[in-house]
Amino acid sequence: MVKMIHSMIRVRDEKASLAFYEKAFGLHVADRFVFDSFTLIYLSNDEQTFELELTVNHDRDRPYDRGDGYGHLAVSVGDIQAEHARFEKEGLKPEPVKELKNEGRLIGQFFFVADPDGYRIEVLQRGAPGRFV
């Protein structure tokens, strides 16, 4: 059986990205590998084995073009309202909490936030009906 282990995004400012992911999601550096032209940083926490890989290209001086194919990363939380309030207090600029319904059935509650490079992250209420765990 296949097990997903990480997702990679390219970031420009290592310090800003590490601060954001620590503050927003409690992710810490699990491993870091420095090469001549790039650095790989693996972030994780005690909640899962899945990691977020940040790739920092040393010579990058302009924002990355995320194109029209990138959607978002997603995380789940135990209390969507409390997390939204915490994000606002931390100055992370979350979008408003929304509900997703299908044929009148509540599927989930969520909000989005963007990291320093503009990658969107969906924060979902854990235990909501549907697929969101």
C-alpha cells in the first residue's frame, strides 16, 4: 500500500517561511540539507508523519509563478473558530470561516490562509461531516 510522505513547495525567504509554518501550524524543522545551489527543509510535528518540504533555491530573487495548476494544502483542527481567532491574533490574515454544503448537508467548515509566498492553505474543522478528518 502506498503511503504519502511529503509535499514540496519552493519558497524564497527561508526565515519568513519557517516563522509562518511554526506560528500557524506548529511545524518544526525535522531535517535540513544544504547543497551548493539549494536547501531542502523538512517540516513536521507530532500529529503526523507527513512532512512539508520547503525548497530554497539560493539564487532566487523574484517570486515563483505558482501557475494555474496549484490548488492548496489542507490541515485539520479541533476547533475552527478558536484557530481562526488565534490566526487573527497572530497577524496571519486568515480569510473568513466558511461552510461547504451539498444539497443542504453540511460537509465542512473551513478558512484559508496564505503563506509568505502566497501558497494557500485550507484549515478545516476536524470531525465535520464528510471527508474532513
